Amino acid sequence: MNKNSNSVGIIGLGIIGSRIAKTLQQKDWQVSVWNRTSGKDPNALESPAEVARKSNVLQIFVRDGEALHQVIDSIESNLTADHIIVNHATVSLEDTKSANERIISQGGSFLDCPFTGSRDAAAAGLLNYYVGGDQPTLEKVHSLLSASSNSVTHLGEVGTATVFKIATNMISATTVAILSESLAVCEAAGVKIEKMSDAMKVNACSSGLTNMKLPTMLEGNYEPHFSLKNMLKDANFGLTMADIEGINLPVLKAAAQSMQSQMDKGQDDEDYSVIYRNFTD
């Protein structure tokens, strides 16, 4: 089958993948899609293998390493030297490296390409991609990645982007955890917690993240931009990497415990800022 150079396959139509597919379609890319759960897109193909037969470039937006390897199971026999598999799922460093080895063994190319930016950034085509892999492969898909992003940052070999993504999510998780605790202290002291926004505007601790999360936390609005289950997953990746190297991460451990408390209450799919409910329920 002849494949258009302007074609791409999207595997996984969750919060991010569905929006990237729509963004690329709006920019005249020929997009083929597949999702594990049917019904997300009436035009979805029947399998990842069928997507691989229609496009040489596949962007994968699945949740975890198990799902990533299941996709590879499906497409392995269809891979050629022209295929480039771009994994956007944040998975363990071990799964990233083993996925790369599997794709290379079949003659294809692989990029480790997690992103920063959530639901709204994806809808606007303004994700920020971190890339691990060789530069020539990145150059082949740079225009594709640029079509749905604000930036494309090459960080080194396969695996480096995964490490940096996990590290930055460690910062996000602990920032929101301490923001929750600070609001709890303010409320306990009897001050008007809605004034926290005014206090932070002139304080160096203010950031893009706190400015985004604080208003919705005060409203009790936990519509997911980045789900609790995914943030806890990434925090646990960080803890596992640290344990392997004999590094103790007490701050991240505390944040993970806070997230687990809400997971135990069934808040898996809420935004990870739902950990504020540890103090409000």
C-alpha cells in the first residue's frame, strides 16, 4: 500500500490522543486512529496493525507499559524500515528501553517522546514534547510533532526524555501536595482562603502550575487535566528509579501517600489536585 507522507497513525484516544488526532486533522494531516475501547471514534480502525499498514509514523498515547507492549505485539509483523514509532506514553525507563529494542529488532525506528501540557494544551496543539532518540529520526517527524506542539526538545538517547518527564512530574506532584497543605493550614487559622491567590501574586512561590490549580481547587472543581492515577503512576516511577540507586525521596513519598489516599476513595480519574480533598472531606 502506498503511504502518503502526510499520513500519521494515532494509537490511543484518551484525553490527549483524541485531541491530538483532531488537531492534526484540522491541519490537513491524514490521520488513522485506533483505540482499545470502541466508540471513541466511528472511523477508528480495527487494530494497531491496520493503522501501521496505513501509515509509516505511529504516535502512541496509551496509559502504561503493558498497553505499550500490547500495541507492539500487534504491529510487530507489519513493521518495516520506513516505520517510526513515537511513544508519548510516560512509562517506566525499563519499558521505554525494551520497547525501543523490540522496534529496532524488527527494522523500525523508535522515539521516546513524552510531553508536558495537559488537556487544553493538547486541544490547542500546544503540547511540549521531550524527545529521546537519534537526531536523524527526529528530523523525519519534526514537522509532524511541530503541528501539535509549542516546542520539541531533543534531550539525548532513548530513555533520557522519560527520565526528564518523570523528574518534572515529581515537581508537579509535590507542588500541588504542598499547595493543598498550605490551604489546609490557612483554613484552620480562620483566614479567607480565597485570598491565597492575592498573597501568591506577589510571592516568588507563584508559578504557572499554582496559578492554574489554585482557582479550581478553591472551587472544588477536579475535572481532569491530568488524572490522579497517572500522576501517582509517574511518582511511583520516580520512587522506583530512586530505590534502584539507593536514593531516599521523603518529599515524593509523602506526596505519593497523599495521592494514594484519594485513589483509595475512588478518585482515580479526577485531576490530581483532588488530593486537596484529604483536608476538605
